[in-house]
Amino acid sequence: MRALCMMALKIGADICGREYDMPTAFAVAATIILCKSPRYLFDAGFLLSFGAVLGILIWMKILPGKEKVWLSSVRVSVAVQLMLLPVLVYFYYEIPLYSVLLNALVVPLAGVILWSGFLGSITMLFGVGQPLYLCSICFELYERICVWTIRLPFARIIIGRPEIWQICAYYMILTAVYCFLSQKRYKKAIGCAVIAVFLLTFRYEDSLRIRMLNVGQGDCILIQSPDGSNYLVDGGSSDVKEVAKYRIESALLSEGVGTLHKVLLSHADMDHINGVEEMLRRQAVGVHIKEIVVEKHSIDNAEIKQLLELAESQKIKISVIEEGSSWGEELKFTCLGPGKELKGLESNETSMILRMEYGDFSMLFTGDMEGVSEEMLCDSKVLESCTVLKAAHHGSKNSCLDEFLAQARPAYTWISAGKDNRYGHPHQEFLERLKEHGSSYGCTYGEKALYLEVKKKKGKTVIKEME
């Protein structure tokens, strides 16, 4: 719509013998679109389209360079990137490092695409579509170049979503860059530009951050360690299609997570692992996985075998743990079960049970544990009180029974369940048991993630935020 409005004004100016004014065309196009729907002002497509044109309008006249075709393309690309960087990082959480060069390749062919598409659309009325083939060739060339560049080192620098103050600071400093460039003080302009990018991309975290993602009827928990390591406990859904692409990866990238150091799979049910399998198939364009961790009881399962074969084909490390396995020092993980006696039982009963400890804070991950495995855990004498409990089996009525809750004594319980799911999770009996044992709870069926941040202050762990 933006391009159509501006092109119509250009053609109208030529027909009327008037001079085409690009800022006027820009303003008219924006006004027409926003009058139709003011909410477009917060839409990524609107901001990218108009931001690109605004960047050209503002920066092209003061960026240094002679008017050669290739240099003009680079100048246009730099102008666009300067203006759009906060938009790209805010909506897509990453910096495409080679985008300046890619855009420089796009600009020279833009006129060819525009006019061949225009002529092709007219000639198609008479059954002649050859001009459109030229458009097709250009677009295919763009796609091939993009696919090739994304495989280059550092093609994507994952930043995460910046705060609003960072975006404001970026544009304020960019104003200083503009002033220095207009005065031809290039060293100061470059220095300010570097500061602007640094402020936009700066992230400082010194706490343990845990987020239960909203994946519908499934399970997925992200753990970000103070030392920069990232862990994912499960990742799947039975009611959200392409859950990795549209829920898991977007949430991870918004947190600045481009690499997962460990992905821990509690058991073989698809609502816990199908998103991880999808992520393995998207390693070239998604979040990189370094290691897959499974429990010993799961390795004979057909679905887990298939997933591990896919991981091996991607050269991802595979680790097998069992009851008693532990790792980590400041942030410690211990596998509490299932016990060896449970071999051969159904997948839910052999769910990996993990305890995570960080100072005085602890969290218990239970997969879909219930029945026999829950009884054996209570009898094992290894179950201790925890700060947060990941509710077993999405809060079913047969999970986390009274004896278990009496030993675990969770101050807070997290439940992952899809809104209006057909199983009725979490069941009312389960919620009443939590209330009787003094545990507050939060559930993802409210279409939101659950978030927790733990900091160490003067030797004590402090829960900063919980929702």
C-alpha cells in the first residue's frame, strides 16, 4: 500500500507536469494507511516499510560518497539499516550481520522488478506474461543469496528484545550522528554510531531466570543461568502447530537465547518432545542446540530413538542420565528418578525427575510423573521441600497426591496447560490439594508465560519477580 500510494503520486505528478516531492508522497501514504487502521503504527511491516523510506529521506543527502551505482546502493543500504536497526531487534530479536551487503545487491534490481512487474501485470491481460518471468528470476536470485549468507559465520547475532529506553537512547544518539555527518566530522559520527549500537544491544544479567513458556497443552521451561548457560526442560505441544517456530523459538530469541547448552527431555510423550524435534530440523535458521539429555529409561522408546538419530545427524552431543546423576556447582541439577525398578512401565511413570538448586532456592521438575513413580519417590527419602514445583502431568487429578505434597511442600506451583483443553487440566481436585497444602499456583492457560527471577544478595537468595 505504501509503495502503491507513492508510485501513484509519482505517476500523477509526471502526467500533470508537476515536480514529485518524496516527503509529501511519504506523508500522504502514511496518512491514508493510518486513517484506515491507526494500529498499523505498531505493526512491524508498517514500521519496516516506512522506516526504510524515512531512512533514505534523512540520511542519503549527508552520507559521504560519489554517485556511482554500486556506491549509491551501499549508501541506500546503510541509510535503511541505521533507521531500522531498533525495529529489527525489537520485533525479530537479532541483527542480520550481512543485511547491509544484501540490501546493496537488492537496490540495483529494484527498478527492474518494479517495471517488469508493472508491465507484466498489464500484458497478462492479453495472455503475455514474459515480463513477469524477469521478476521471478530476480526474486529467486535474492532467495538463493539469502539462504547462502545465513550459513556464513555470525550471520545472525541474537540480541533479544531491547527495552524502550534503549530504543529512545539509540535514536537520540543517532541525532548526534546526523549532526556530525552534516558537519563532515566523520570520526565523531562513527564513535557516536558505535555507542548507539552498544546501548541498543546491551544486556546485563546476573540472576537465575526461569520461564515456563505458553505452549498450549504441553510443557516447556527455559532456565537461564547466571553464568550465561541456557537450559530447556522439555519442549512440545499437542494443540499448537509448529510450536517451535511460533512459540518456543520466538520466546527464546526474545530473551537473547541463541544457543541452548542442554535440552533435557523428561519422557517420550509428543507434547513434551515434538517441539524439540522441530528445533533440530531448524538448526540452520533457529536456536542452536549443543546437547540433548535423556533419562536411561527413555532410550529404548521409538520416538526418542528417532529424535536422537536426528540429533546425531546434526552432530549434537547426546547424554544419558539416571537416578543419582548430578552436575553443576552454583546452579546444581540432581536426577531423583525414576528408579531402576520402574523399567518397562508406560512413558509417564518413567518421567525424569529433576531437582534444581541455587542457594536457598530450589525447583522440582516432574514431567508427567504419577502413580507408582510418585509413590516410590516418596518412599525413597530423597524428596525434600522445594520453592517451586513444576506440576506433574499438567495438573491432572491423579498427580501430586497428598503424601507427595506433604513432603515437597512447594511454596509455589507452576502448571502448564492449554486454554480450554479437552482433558480439563488442571483438574479442580488438584487445585484443591494445592490450596490445602498452602501452595499458591500459576497456570499458562491464561495465555501467558510464568516468569521467575532469583538473585543472590548478601548471601541470601531473593525472588525478584513472580507472575
